[in-house]
Amino acid sequence: MSKSGTASTVLIEGNYAEFLAAIIRQAPRKIDPDTIQNWLRNQEALKNVLEEALTPCPLNFFNDLILDDWKLDGEIGKPIFTSVRDIGRLQLVESLKEKEDWVDGETLVVRAGELDANLGWDDAKFLLKRQDKISEKFREFHLVFTGTIWRNDVGDRWVAFLYWYGGSWRGDFWCLDDGFPSDVRLVRLGE
């Protein structure tokens, strides 16, 4: 160990090496040669797949809150984000019209569709896992993802949202019945 290193640094590095060895030991042996070549040519996609599989959401709210009594009520399209580079194209869209200080949830869902700003639950999870890539200027807003709607056991409809608190992005669900104030922004992918 170098003089500048610490026991905890060595332990972490040792654990990481053992972790990588475990991944190699458990990797499937029967992989089509064309598939192997595709992954070798597109290592960023491989990195993203491995990151998705091996790192939990910073908060497990998305997994913990979707219990047996929550059902998917509606989903618009497929997840938008395919690469970390897409986060740089993220745009916030004003959810209120002039002279409004809040909007009801059903109206917000309709507006999101009209504005092509209806990213969903999978997109919110993608961003939360890569929150260091989200622009600092977005921190003053609640980012709402209307593309996936969940219904709980009493019939309330919910959408995911992200918010900045305590030095990091957090996630939760917002009931459409509660309405949305002026600090809410819809989210879409720009050019």
C-alpha cells in the first residue's frame, strides 16, 4: 500500500476486483458470435446495459411503491432515453398557461401529449440513476413524467416526478387529483 493510500481504499479496490471477477465467472458462455461482435462494436451500449443491471436506483421508491395494489393504467409510447448523451437534449416545458397558478392532473396529461412532453416512468428511472448529468438549472422545478400512469387500489391515478432536495435528485409519485402548481415542468427530449 502506498503512503497516500488508506486501508479502506485498498479494501474497496479489492472488493471491486473481486466483484468484476464474479461478473466474469457468471457471464453466460453460450453467446452467439454475432452478438459478441455487436457488443464489442458498441461498448457504450454494453456499459449502459451493465450499469442498468448492476446499480440500483438511488432511491428504490419506483420499485418499492409499485406494489401488488398498483396497476399500470396507461402508458404512452416506449422509453425515450437510449444513451446518456440524450440527457443533454432534455428540455423542460412550462405546464401552465398564462394567468394560471395551477392545473389539474387530467389537463396536464392532455397538455403533455399536445406538447410532445410525455416521458414516462422508465425515463424518470433512467434520469435518476444518472442524476449527475441533469442540468443544475432544472433543480428549481419538479419534473413530471406523465407518459406512464399508475392506479392504486382505491382508484387514484399517479405519475412519477423528480425533485431536487438535500443535494440530490429524489423521486416520488404525484396524484393527478391533487393538481400541479407553477413550479412543475413537463419533460421532453429536444433536437
